[in-house]
Amino acid sequence: MGRKRILTGDRPTGRLHLGHYVGSLANRVRLQDEYECFFIIADLHTLTTKPGKEHIAEIAENSRQMVLDYLACGIDPSKSVIYLQSAVHEVCELNLIFEMLVTVPRLQRVPSLKDMARSANLAEMPFGLLGYPVLQAADILMPRSHLVPVGKDNESHVELTREIARRFNSLYGEVFPVPEVMLGEVPTLVGTDGDAKMSKSLGNAILLSDDRKTVEKKVMGMYTDPNRVRADIPGRVKGNPVFVYHDIFNPHRAEVEDLKARYLKGRVGDVEVKEKLAAALNAFLDPLRDRRQSYEARKGYVDEVIYDGTMIMRSEARQTLDLAKKAMGLSAIWNRISRKAEETRKKREIPRGGGEGA
Ligand code: ATP
Ligand code: MG
């Protein structure tokens, strides 16, 4: 038995941000020696809310930028497989098989789907969006993975994957592990606007690829305690996004504690708190920027990474689908029919082939 496996990934809808880092990427980087890792560029999942051709036209470039984000974080393609979902056709077949093992009311109870429909301005739920977590189960179980590092909004999807794996195994025999979810140290990172979730589509994100000036500008515009209209008014630290970020990204604990104490007493201006935050974030992002630049300089490298990973995943996918269909007795149907057909054809051909002539 080899190492245990991880599957996780992202939709190629834009560049990755600090929320992705603390929610999932940090765990991926940390675990890539311990686990055999598969990272999916979930482009079929983007179709659930963005099926238009203009969105599809952006997938290739978004995927490249996203893989550069991965590499910048320290994901190493010589250790981990990075692949393009839509180039692994087996996932659609496994998805269909899994669709039979889950009910519509169960899917309607998945909390994130309604949020996604709302933020995509969809009046009614598309069939494919309702099936989002089923397709995700097919992704996760395709390499028969054991662990899924994701942010909080994906927790209920992994729960559904576990149910599908159990149901499949009990109906047809043990094929799939029942994978565990692993939430990041920060399961949901708040947005710069104070919204509960930093998100690509909400315009409240600090991107891993933002330059120093952009980070400074975004931090200076951040939402803080709205009641604190002057620097000498005592402010709220708890739940204040500026201090949430300080706690996560500023390694100088004494500086953070000093800022908090003065903020609570009304003895520090927002500007100082924010300048120190911008400095901390830039120090955190600098090594990522350097790595990103060095990979960007290698022309064609990212495409090669995706190509190689996808070829590996294709062969994994064929093996798993084979196991699943054998366990179900599905492959036997065609095997029997094609064997019979060949035998019949041979029998019919022998007299002619036997040289006896007519
Ligand atoms: P979109 O707005 O297109 O849905 P997103 O920013 O929500 O994009 P996803 O591709 O849906 O990003 O999510 C990829 C992974 O990152 C998931 O595991 C998700 O849970 C995690 N993630 C995304 N945003 C955050 C966040 N703010 N905090 C923690 N984890 C996050
Ligand atoms: Mg999302």
C-alpha cells in the first residue's frame, strides 16, 4: 500500500487570493510529501454558473494563472499531479453513476448551492448546479483519495462525497475510501470589505499575485470599525478584518499585541495599523512573487505541467472507472455480449475459411 492520497482544487474563474491560501493551499503545500496529491483545475465546475462561451474562452488563461499561483505557493509538480478536469472524460461517467446514489432533496439541502445560484444571479437552479457536489464526488473519488483539504464552504460537499462512497461500497463492494475533510487553519477568511468571505467574484480579495503597491492600496481601503471616526475613539478589535489579517499574517506578535492594546484605548490611528498590515502582507507575499516570476520566465512550462499531470490522471481515472464498473457488474454485460458476438461470427466464418468452398 502506497501513500494515502489527497484531491482538491479550484475553479479556474480567476486568480487565487489569501482566502484560498489559508483555506486550502497552505495545507496542500504542507502535505505534499506525506500524501500523493492530485490538484484539479475544475473547469467543468465553472460551467455550472458560467456556461457562456465568453467565460469558456477565459478558462485556458485562468488555468495558467491559477497554476502559477500554485507554483508560487510552493506546490511542486514533480511531487504533485495538477490536471485539467475536462480532459479526463471518465469523470463524466463516474458522475453519472454517482447521480443514481443521491436524491434531489438531499442535494437541495446543500447550503452553498443556493448561495452560488444567488451570486450568479440565476433565478432558478440549473440541473448541473444542483449536481455540483456530485461531480465533485466523482473528482474526489476518481483517484480514490483519502483526504480533501478545502475551505469551510466546501465542507458540506465532502460530507456528500462520504455518503456517496459509503452507498457505492455497500451496494457494489469496497471500491472507494470514505475521504476525510481537512479545513484550513482559517476555514473562512473574511473579505477586505468585511464581508464574511473573501471571494474572487466579490471584488474583496487580495490576490497572491498582487504587487506591493496594489496590496498597500487595498489594505488602505479596508473596512475597519465603522464607529471609530477619529483615532482617539476606542475601537473594536474582535472581528475587525484588519486585526483578523494581522493575527494570521503578521509574525511579529509583540507588534500586533501593541497595536491591539492601543486600538482598544483609542491611541493609534487606522493608518498606522494598516501600514503595518500592508508591510506584513507584502513580506508574506514577497517569496511567492519571486517564485511566480521565475516560473513565468520559463516559457511554456505551465502548459507542460498541466499536460503531464492530465496524462497521469487519465490513466488513474481509467483504472478507477474499470474497478467501479467491474464491481457493479456493468462491464460484464458488454464483455459477455461482445464475446458471444465474436464467437458467433467465427463459427459462421469457419466453413468459408475452411477452404471447402461452395
Ligand atoms: P468563486 O467566487 O468563483 O466561487 P472562490 O473564491 O469561492 O471563487 P473557489 O474556487 O470556489 O473560490 O474555492 C476554491 C477553494 O478555496 C475551496 O476549497 C474553498 O473552500 C477555498 N476558499 C475560497 N475562498 C475562501 C476563503 N475566503 N476562505 C477560506 N477558504 C476559501
Ligand atoms: Mg466558490
